[in-house]
Amino acid sequence: MTIKTLLMASAAALVSATAAGAADAVVYEPEPVEYVKVCDAYGAGFFYIPGTETCLKIDGYVRVQLGFTNEDLVSDVPNLHGFATGHYNPIARARLNFDARSDTEWGTLRSYIRFQSEWKNSGVSVDANTVADQAYLELGGLRMGYTESAWSKSMKGKVSDGGAHTDSGLTFGDQQRFLIAYTFASNGFAATLSLEDDDDFVANYVPDVVGVLSYNAGWGGVWAKLAYDEQIANIGAKLPIPAVPGFATNGSFAAQLGVQINVPNMKGSSFRLIGYYSDADNAYGPAPFRGTKFPYTTLGSAEWSVLASYRHQFSPTFAAVVAGQYFKDFYIAGTSINSNVDGWQGELELVWTPVENFEVRTAVAYRDIDAAGFNGSTSGFLRFVRSF
């Protein structure tokens, strides 16, 4: 056997062995792709997080707004929309919501986070900060975390939430609190008890307490709310000195009664009437001038207030709202002493939705008090919102 023959035989054997090994090799099939599945258990927009039984919804909006006010002098009443004076008020806001839910033997387990960033014309060109505007969790009827006070919005509250139909709602004690609340709901009836941190500068362990009773039906709904502000130093005007006459350092109550009547055969149209009462200036009473400017900051909650609002849905894409509110006897801030000053405000709003998820909204409002030497103010805005 020649060397050439030996080399050719060895090469043939090597090729044969390689082919046999290739025939025996294991070929792995690619794993099937797990597509995102729609979760319809909690309404539109939810999907299953892959590999879990948790449903997640991501939504939000981008808002661009131009505001104006004729408020200029110190004697001018602070405008309803809180716009700065001396120039037009451009605002750009972005909001992003994350809502995760899953079923358990104790009811729905939910976590909610709301991020928000808002740029306003503050005289300098700076980027807006992004904050976690709300963060809370729920299990069944239990809710705890930082969100709207039960006074302004509660689980299963529906028509009892908020104030007027307008975006501002007029003045109804809107605020956010760290809270622990429980809601029982059945057949349109709902009852909520909420323990709320008052952000008081006086150290103690006593929370504010809010109770809500509501009934919702096809015709509308009725509700009653009672709140106890255990120490109203958190409103920024109260001194913790019990010996000072008129200072309600031992706490104060606020109450609210309301009704909404839906217009028959006119979907989206309804009338709301809400009455408010406070036995002293407190965090829950209607106080339109809190946090504004002197001398209006000397006026606290109104002893009585009545709010009326009507929304008319002209078509699926166009609606109008007219709303008004009267305030009787503002308390001197931080006290139970009446100032004998009354006030009123009104707002007209138009809402147009030319295409799905795009809204054009405009509003104009007027606010005044009956004290001599003070002038009413007008404000308004034009707003564009793209929601998703």
C-alpha cells in the first residue's frame, strides 16, 4: 500500500464518521412565542403580563393649555383657575398611569401608580420635574396609600365623586392624602370609612376621619359625607394654642349632601346639586382662597355653600357645562369666627371631541366677594388633550 492510498483511505474514513455524527445530532426546535394576551376581566386596555396571571393597564395623556386672567391688582379676587397675573399662562402636562390587578380569594388585588410632569411659565426656561403623584394598593374593599381623600373621591363613589361637572369642579375640598380606607359596596349602595393623615405640624397619632354613604342607580345617585379634621393646623393658618378664643384646636366637622339626576333619554346629560356645611375653618370645608394671596388668605372655609351644575350632551362629540356656587359667611382662617363676608363663582365650559382620544376644552369663570373695595376676577383657558 502506497502512502497516497493510505492518506485517501484515512480521509474517506474521517468524512464517513463526520456524516454519521451529524446524522445523530439533536436539533432543538425554537420555543413557541408567547404573545401578549388581552385581559377583559377589568375592562378595556388590560393585558396579561407574560408568564403571570396579573393584568396590567398603561394609559395617560398629554395636555397643552393656554390660560388667561384679568386679575392684576392686590384688591382683585384670586381667580378660579389659579393662573398667575401679568401674562398668559401656558401649561404642558404629561401623565402616565400603571394599573395592575389580579384575582385572589380575598377579592381583587390592585396596585396603582400615577406619574405626572407639568411645565408652567414661571419666568425661566427649565424642564419640569416628574413625580409619583399617586401610589396606592387595594385588596377587596381595602385601600391604602397616597391618593384623593375620600371626601373628594372614594371607591365605588361614582356620581358622589368631585364637585361640578367642569374640570375644576369649582370648590369642593379637593385634596390628596395618605390614607387607609375600607369600602363596602352592594347593589348600588356604598359605604366608606377613611382614616387620613392630616400632615399636621403638631406631632400626634390621631388621624382625620371621613365617612361616605352613597347610592348609585340608572337615574343618578345621592350621597352624604361627614369629615372630622382633628386639628386644623395642616391648613397653614391654625396655631396650636387652645386658650385663644375662636381657634378650633380641638377639631372641626364638615358635612356634604348631594344629588345627581340624569336626564332621561339624553345620555351624558345630568344635573348636580351639592350642599356643604362647616362648623369652623377646616381642611374639608369649601375654602376658595386658601393658599392664594393676602388679604384673601385671612378667609377660610365657608360656613355654608351651595353648588349647582348642569351638563348637556348635545351630541356624542360635543357637550356644554354651566355651574355656579355660593358661599355664606367665610370663617376667619383657622378659627370658628365668622367674617360676615360672602362670595360666589360661576363657570361655563365647552367640550369637543372631534376624533377619538382627542379633546378640545375651553372654559371661562368669574369669582367675587361682597366686601367693599375688592374686585371680581375672570379667568379661562383653551386646552388640547391627547389621551391613550
